Amino acid sequence: MKTITRFISIFTLSIVAALAVAAQTNFASIGGGRIDVEGHSGKVVLLSVGAAWLPLSIKQAEYTNALAKKFAGKDVVVYFVATDSMRSGAKNFKSDADLKAFGMTNRLIVPILRDSEGAVTSRKYGVEQVPSFILIDKNGNPSGEVFGGIDPKYDVSVSIAKAIDKLL
């Protein structure tokens, strides 16, 4: 009987933990506060998922800014989601000050959010690599496949812009 009770308890906790991760769409902003990226009712949300330590994130910042400018004044919200670790001993650690410096150096015009080590974006949205881009439709649901990776010879922002246009 104890074994069955223990199994049911573990199973229930596993389901609750999985649902909590699935439901979590709140990210800390390096500017302060928290932002629910799926809570922008009636707006398309573009998440540019990268890391300050990654050289390709410089090109990603360019694409992110270009898309933010293209859709400025429309029902589109754009964020840069940094997957850098918040653990000071980690190889990929970046403080909020480091992320602010990354944003200033790359002239990011969008808010920077934190997803330490990509915990939410990998589980919730299936991000397998950075840099990546995620689209969330006007109802707060992930839309289409993740735009993963950046080929410096190919401007991924063109494909992303077309996908955004379809959601508007």
C-alpha cells in the first residue's frame, strides 16, 4: 500500500511540475519586473532567443532591431530573451549589468528578458539552439516552428517578417 501511495504522490508531483513549466511564460526583465510574453492579447509577440556570449547574437541583434523597426506601430511586441546563466560560477554567466552592456553595444531597441540557461524556452517552445526566434500569435499561442540558428549568408528576418505578416 505504501508503494502505491508513494507512486501516486510522485506521479502527481511530476504532473504538477510539468504543468507549471508548461504554463510559465513569465520572464524577468533586466529593467525590473516580470513580463508574461503570452499575455499580450491581440498582439503578435516575437521572442529573439540568444546569449550575450554567443558571437552570432550580434547578427541576431541586427535582425531583431530590423524586425522591431519594421513592425513598430503595429500589433507586434518584440523581446530579446537572454539564455545566459544567472549562476555566478557558470561558464556562460552574465549579470544583468553584462546584459545591459550587450544591449547597449549592439544597440538593441527592444527589452531584454532573462531565461537562465534557456530553461523555459527549451521546455515550453522547443528551442534547441541559440540563436532562435519564436512567434506567439494574438491569442498567446506559439505559432509555427521555431526559427533556429542563423546563417550569416541568409537574412532570416525576411522569413520571420512574412510569418508575422500572416499573423497580423
